[in-house]
Amino acid sequence: MGITPRSWTAALHHGVLHLGKRWYVVSAELDEQGRADGVRLDGPFPDHSAAEAQARRMENKTA
């Protein structure tokens, strides 16, 4: 069983993740069941806003 919202469809999704004292952008191709494939972690970024900005740039590239 997946953990993604029902509104998500098979597509590339990006989010921000805080690990320790660093921020990362996590990306994954999610299918209709919420299963992730091709998970990627980019970073680290110095703060949350820098990671969010990168996630938005990545989302715009895939749109």
C-alpha cells in the first residue's frame, strides 16, 4: 500500500527533506499505487528555503 495522496498520479515528484543539520531535495517517480521508483537525493543545501527553491526549479523542468 502506498503513502501518497490519491491526487498524485504516475509522475516525477519533488520534496524537501531535513537530515541532521542539512537540507536535501528528494525526487522520485511515483506510480498510481504510491510506489517510488528512481529515488534521488540532491544536496545538501544550506537551509530550507534554498532546498525549496531547488525543488521548484526541478519541478518546473519536468512540467
